[in-house]
Amino acid sequence: MAAMESLVICKFAPNQRVQCWGGGDYVEGDASQEAGLTSRMGKFKLFAGLRNDPFFFNLAGFAKVAADVAAVAPML
């Protein structure tokens, strides 16, 4: 089965508010909420913010490794 493509256009404001249009659907709100936003017709979900997700980017783990490296090799 071929994947369906949709054009999605989003407009972000400095206060993390977002408006997105895509596939005939629309969503607006605070994009930084952990649960994310769901479009009016449920065609897409949106999240834009920091997340502690080890499969995406483990921010706490990275900070620890960076501190450990700085402690043993401060000239790096």
C-alpha cells in the first residue's frame, strides 16, 4: 500500500502557540503541552517542545556524559 502524502503548513508564535493546516484539517493551540494537540478531524497530532524521550534524544543522559567528559578532559 502506497503512503499518502499531505502538505502541512504551520505558523509558530514566540509564545509556543501554533496554527497548522494539513489534509483539509486544522489545529491551533499551545504546542508545548506534553499531550500534544489533535487536529479538529483527528487527522494529525502535533507536539513541539522539549521531551525526555530516550528513543529521540536523552537530554539528561547527554548532559551527564558532557559533564563526565569535561571532568576527565577539560581541554576538549
